[in-house]
Amino acid sequence: MARERPKRGALPPAEETIEKLGKTINDGNHYGAQQMYKSFSARYVSAERYAEALDILQSGACIQLKHGQVTCGAELAVLFVETLVKGKFPCNEETLDRIREIYKMFPQISVPQKLEADDDMEKLSEALGAAKTRVEGCSSFLKAAIRWSAESGASSGGSPEIHEMLAEYLFSESPEMDMARVSFHFVRGKYPEKFATSLVNFMGKCYPGEDDLAIARAVLMYLSLGNLKDANYLMDEIKKQVKDKQLALPQSDLIQFIIYLLQTLERDAFPLFNILRQNYKSSIEREPALEELLDVIAEKFYGVRRRTPLQGMFGDIFKMMGGDVTA
């Protein structure tokens, strides 16, 4: 916990402020309370009473989210992370638990899938807009938390726990599924089994031809981080879960390529790596990002410098892999 310098001032204990502002929200004055949460927390920060500022902001974020005020709650959640930075709080179990508590307050609401009348279309449009607001708000909060964690004691790529939270929320709540972005965060987490479950669920929802691409991209993303262990585990777990659910693993040249690639990377066989890329070139070219990932993998496993800068459809995401941990 960051140390604070005691200062004189007229600020009351944080508990009194939290109680007062909580009553304002319970009376229905969400906007008025929001301005007071921001104003009071700023005063505590100015007085270097960072721990109390955190208490106020966490309380405010949670109660606003509890009342369905996602935009207000997300704003206070981001301010909570900014205060972690200002107070130089370390990334440890205590702070991660506080981030997790705020994260759990973000609403999780299923978007309706079946439509039967015109007013249902209007309801769906409203539901999609609300889902987009939830995802943007939660993403802003967790991306800020990942940046903080990367500079405050977690790995250079940011806290695996926070990456996992963001991956799960994007997968469960995004009205338009972006498996590349979901995968970006899952591969930086600790639980490839959860990732496998998400991919198997995605297989049942996606358009034909997207399932093998999602699996291949996921495996290659692990490998681009030099993580052969979890890449193998992910593939084995997908096979297991598909079998348990009496489903079928996609039978395509791309999946066959991934299976051969995992075997090849177990040994020093760069010529075979190149042969595989050439033989399965047409399948790999279905998505430019796969070629880019394979260039990174060649560098990671065989020391081959990348031939061209990262570019293409998913260029921004893979540039982030080298610097921006938040995607």
C-alpha cells in the first residue's frame, strides 16, 4: 500500500463522504452524485489521501453500476485506476481484488436473438446500443488497469488476471463478436482451458469457415508470444471439449497445418517450418494476420528476422503485441 503524508485539511473521513454520496444516488440523483464523487475524490487526491480517494471512487463506481448507470460507473472506475497510478500503488492481490470487485458490477445482459415484430426490432436496436455502451465502458476501465499493472509490478504485458477479465467480458457481452481481440487478451491470461471453452462456444455461433480461422489464430497468437506449452494445451483442450459435446473439430487444411506446425516447433526444424508454410500457403492466406503471426513465430523460435513490417487487416492488433498491451 502506498504511504501517505498526513496533511491538515477540512476533509472528513472517507466513510462520511461515501455515506453521504450513497444517499444521493439512492435518492435517484445519479448525475449530481457523479459530480460530487469526482469533486470529492479530487480533493482527497490533492491532499495526498490516496487510499481514501480510492475508497470513494470504488464505492461510487460500484453503486452507479449497481443502479445501471454504466457510463457514470465506468468513468469513476477509470478514475480509480488513475488514482492507483498517482498514489503509486503496487499491483498485488489486494489491488487486483478491488479491480475485480468493480469489474463484477458491470452488467451482463444477453442481447435478444429472436425477432417476431417491428417493435422487437426497436428493442433489439436499443439492446445493441446498451451492450455497446457496456462493452466500451468496461473495456476503458480494464485497459487502463492493464496499463497500470504493467508499470506496477505485474509482467511487462500487464496482469494476466485483468487480461482474462477483459477477454471474458468482450466474449460474453460484445454485440459484434471480434475473436481476434478476444484472443489477444485470452493468450495473455493464465487459463487456456477457459479460452478453449470460449472457442468451442464460438464454433456453434459463427458463420461457416470462421471456426477453423479462430482456432488457428488463437494457436498462432500463443506461439507468437513463444508460448508453445499453452498453444499445445489449447489445441488438446479444444479436441477434448468438442468430443465431450459430441461436436466435430473443423476438418480443413488450416487445422491440419496447425497440427503439423505444433509438432514441428517441438524440434529445431526450420527447413520443415518453411516447407509447411509453402505447402499450406493458400490456406494461410485466407487471413493476412496469419502470415504476420508466422513471421513473428519464425523470429521467436528460429531467430529469423521479420521480412516486412506488420501490416494488413489486423496490423494494428499485432503492432500492439509489440508495445501497447491493451489492444
